[in-house]
Amino acid sequence: MELRKLTDIEIGTVATIDSFTDEETSILLLEMGCLPGESIEISNIAPLGDPIAIKVSGYKLSLRKKEAATILVR
Amino acid sequence: MNKQFNVALIGNPNTGKSTLFNALTGLNQKIGNFSGVTVERKTGKLELNENLTASLIDLPGTYSLYPRSADEHIALEILNSTKNPDYPNVVVVVVDATNLKRNLLLLTQLIDLQLPVVLALNMMDVAQQSGIEIKVTLLAEKLGVPVVAVTARDLQGISALKDAIVQQFEHPTLPSSTINIHGYAPEVIDEIKNYFHINNDYAAFELAHHYHELNNLTQEKKDAIEAIGLKYNFNANKTQVAETIDRYNYINEILSDTVRKNKPALEETRSNTLDAILTHRIFGLLIFFVILFGVFQSIFNWSQYPMNVIENAFIGIENYLTAILPAGILTNLIIGGILPGMSGVLIFLPQIAVLFLFIAILEDTGYMARVTFMMDRLMKNFGLNGKSVVPLISGIACAVPAIMSARSIENWKDRLITIFVTPFMSCSARLPVYTLLISLVVPNKFVFGFLSLQGLILMAMYLLGFVSALLAGWLLKLFIKTKSKSYFLMELPVYRMPRWSNVGITIFNKARTFVVQAGKVILAVSIILWVLATFGPSKDFDAIEKKYATKPSDSTTIALHGTALESKIKAEKLEASYAGLLGKFIEPAIKPLGYDWKIGIALVTSFAAREVFVGTMSTIYSVQDDGESLTTVREKMLEARNPETGELTFSFATVMSLMIFYAFAMQCMSTFAVVYRETNGIKWPLIQLFTMTAFAYLAAFAVYQLLS
């Protein structure tokens, strides 16, 4: 299956984390439980369009689109 | 026999760590700062059994031992060095039982540091309701550390937790390493272990990662670690990625047969529904503004009564002391310097308490995280961060606790800008100044029959403060450069009912911090001001004394007797005092703003604390203290005219210019002191003082010239 940026999937679609495009950001994301192989879902988007809230590793995490775009999902 | 030992409480944010801390220590808490840094240090007495008492320290919430904020850094600093006075004998790791996976990351790191740990599974009640089944005994067996299920909010499992702490203190069980750390950088770890004479792989690995930010290392040691790293091409990022992934693999294996989730958690579903409303595109923002408006209203309405009580109490004390103390310089100091200083601090307590009541509730329920989430996009444009919202809102009450609450912002640049712009927010100390000035020139009329015109102008002043804070942030963004990228990663915790004891303790602690931090500065400054306003070149003072010493038998002074005469003497003395001289000295500089030397005195005296303006005005216009000082000072000010030109001293242009000056100038020594501590240096508070005051001067100048 082809890889897409997390920001390119629709709200409510469950995807699986594949890899990251930015090493520095990936460290923070990994620590917060965004691990390759983990399922991930965009839960909602802030009223002004950014940041977004995602469901991952059993909780809700918010992050800016800039950071979310470094997560590749399948 | 009493044995004293240290227990540390550590855990992710939103795990109910503070609730557990409160449950373990009660109100037996001490708040201070860690030496050399400005992070709040909360300790308490933990009575374990009749002959064993520990000192419990609450470490700031952190997700791992890779710190991101000043708060998180402290945990690393303490746990990394056995010589640290706070180095714990036992560490209690608090985790949210409904969200074990991410919470256990920190635990595995602590185990690998060979620290005796106790795992406290908090919020077990919520976990059970959500259909999460945790096999506690098996979990303890697999992890190799004691595990205790607790529900901190209704004190369940507390005694079992205490027993486990005692057990780990007396006969610690230390499991072997959770992952193979040595493999990430064998040579680096070995050399660091040799150099420091330690035998723990993870401690050495941590040093390789964090040596540059550890305050307890000498430069020589830092250089040595750096050299070792360079020698073997140590890649900090890659090894950290590998470590994190390995840890999660270990955790997944542990959790595979110890935790079972039977149904989608009810709390979570409810939380999602709430999020759909509370962070909705339109309603979300609307609800936020309604809440903000309510908070704003309550700060003023609810605190009115207690503020009057405090004010009257001080008038009572003043009258009492005046009556019983012998007249003299010391009595003057107490009544004219110390008492006003104390009341100047305590008068703001009600507003601060009400504000933190709301902030504590909003934070405890999880709503504040949503506000941060919604506001980040807007704040980002101005060099700020969603997390700047709490400091900015707190700034409405007082910049001192507000600036301290900026500690949770990880990115240094975002935090610095937040600290810098928070004093623009209209704080309580500006309120009496605005109230007095507005009453001078704005008629007490209603627009559309219900909107007070004076109230609208006051609101405009608050809006002006907020807008200038944003603009200042935008400007600073262009000037401050950092290597570290601004990012925003924040947990959105499940919505919960507020825990009232937490809310109460938060209010108590914030109020205490305010009294201690702002209080000592305001008190000291009031005393200095009293000296400046009471003493002057002695020949001028003698002349006044002589003038009034001769009994006023002639007809020119018939109107003056008793208190009125005293007031006149007081006013003339103020004019001759050092403060008065200063006012006259700066008159040429403030004339273009529309101020005379009398206003100059008020500018000088209120330089350390804005609210002093009103008191100075009443002294200058020799108001008799009859409890209605504000009305009287207002009338006197309205009548005041320039003796040369005959024009009103407080013309519309002058008053507007004054309001603008007070809106922008940094006239607060307490803020100066707190910025000094929070930024670890004199540079930023000085820049803040000069730019804000210069801007205030220019803006007031422009306003006066345009309006006059």
C-alpha cells in the first residue's frame, strides 16, 4: 500500500503509522507513543484549522499540521 | 527511632500526580524553588508509620527523562546525581491506569537507572468503569517492581502504597535492565562509566545525551564527555530513537497479557462527544468567549466585597495604631510606609483567588487543554503558543503568577515572548488607576440604556492591553532567533469532574506565592517611597514647619484648622520632599505628555507599583482620610487648574495620555523581579523595562499631541 502523510487522510479513517520524515520531530512523536505499526486516527481539527487532534496509543494527542505531516501512514 | 529519607513522586502530566501528592501529605506542604532554577519545588511530610517519616518531593510532570521544558529538566537533574540533596531513596511512579502504554515509558527508564521504584496505578476506578482489566499481581511479577492500585481522589490504596514504599526502602528489589542499553553505544558507555566510576549503563548513556544541560557537571567533565562522544561518533538522535522503540516493544510485551480492554471506554466516548461541541468550529470558540467573559465578570464582581473588607480593615488598623502609638518618625513609617505597602499587596488577593479558582477548575477538568488547542493557531502568528493562553489570562489579575505559569511552555523562544508580553495585559493594579482617570473625563452615562459608557471605556483599555501584547509578540518574533524549532505536542486528557480539594490547594498555593513573591517587593518599595516622600532638603522642610508653627491667628488662614490644616502641611511637605523634587526635575520631560510636576510625583511613586498613583494623588491634592477618598480626590482633581494658564490640569487629552502611559509602561518592580528570576538574568527585564516605558512615553506623547 502506498504511503501518505497523516495530514492527507480523512477525519475518522484509521491508518497505521509507517515511518517519519523528520528525525528531530520523530523523537518527540515516538516518546508520545506514535510508533511505527501503531494505529492512528485523526479525531478532530481545531476551529482555526490547526492544530489537529489524533487518537494514538489509547489517548488523544494534539499536534500542529506541520508536525503531523512528518508522519507517514499506510 | 526516627529515620529520615527522601521519596520522589514522578509521572506523566494528567496522571493525578498532584492529587496523590495531596492525599499523601495533606496540607503539610512546602513550596519553594529548586536552587539556581525557578522551577517550583513542592515537598511535604510523608508519615509512613509510627517510626518512619519521609520527605516527599513532587517532581514536575514529565513524559520521559529526555526533558523538553525547564520543569521537566529538574527531574533529570535530581535523578541523575546521587549527590543531589533531593536524590530519592525510593521513587513512586504515578501512572494513569487507563493509559498504561505511554505512561510506562518513564517507568522503564527509572528502572534502568537502578532506582528503587514503586508503581502506583492511579485512577483504577476509572479504568474499571471503562472496562479495562489489569492483572496487578502479574504486572508486578513481569516488571519486577511493587505495583499498587490506587484511586487518589477517594484515598483508596494509600496505605498499601505506603507499605510498598517502606518495603522498597528497607529491602529494595531492583530488577535488571529492561532493554539492552549497552548495545546502542558500547564504547561511549564504557568510557563514561570508567571516567565517572559508575557501573550503570543507563546512567552513562543519559550522561552522553544530556551532559551539556546538566548543572551539576563541571566544565571539565562536560568537555570529557563531549570528547568521548566525538571520538566514537555518538549520534544522540539515532540512539534515542532506537531506545524509545525498544522500550515500547518491551512495554507491549509486558502489557500483552496483563491488560485487557473489554469495551470502548465510556469516559472516552463521552469525552469525544464533549470535544465535538467544545472544540466545534463555531460553538467551540463561542463557548470559550462566554466562559472568558464569565471569568472576567466574576473576578470583578466576586472580589468587590472582600476587597472592601480588606480595605476597611486596614483603615481600622491605621486608625487604631494612630491612636495608640506615640507620634514620631517610627509611627509615621508604620502608618505611612508599611501599612499601605501591606494593604497594597493584600488588596489584590481576592481577585487572584477568584482567577485561580477558575483556572484550577478549567485545568482540572481538562478544558484548558482544549483552549490551548483552539488558540494555538491564532497565537502562533504572534510568536506565541497555545500554551501562552493561561499566562495571558492570568495576567488580568497579576503578571507575577502569570509569568511563572509560562514555565510549561517547552520552547524557549515561545516562553520568552510570553514572559515579555504578559505585562501588557491589564492587571488588577491598573484597575484603580483607570477607574479614577475614567471617572474624571467620561460621563457616567449609559449607551442603549444599559451599557455603562465608563464600563465600555474600561473594557477598551483591557482590549488595548491584549492587542498590544499580541503586537509586541509579533515584533519580538522578528528579533529573537533560536535554533530550537517551535512545536506543539500536547495531550488532550479525558474530561473529568474537578477535584475540589485540588482546586482549593491550588488557590491556596498561588495566593501564598503571590504574597511572598510580589509582597516583599511591594513592601520594600513602599518603604523607600515613604522615605522619599517624607524627607527632603532640611531647609525647605524647616520653612514649612516654621510657617505653620506660628498660630494661625490672622484671618488669611481661618478656613484651615484641624485635619484640613494637617492635609495642607502634608501636601506642602510632599512638594518639598525628594519625591517632589524628582517630580519637578522630570517636569520638562513629561510636559509634552501633558503632565505637570504633581503628576510627575505620581509617576515617580508609582514606578514600582502602579496602584500607588491613586494614593499619591490623594496626598498631593491633600485629601482628608474620611473613608470616601476616591470621591474626594476625584473632585479635587477636577477642580485643579494650571496656576499659570488657568487651564484644567486634568483635561481630556492629559487623562487619555495618562491612561495610555499606564497601559504600556512597566511600572511594577515585582514583575521586574520575577522576569529576572524566570529568565535567569538582568538582560530581559531591562529590555522589557526600557522598551515598554519608552513605548508608553511615545504613545502618551502622540495621544496628548493629537487630542490637545
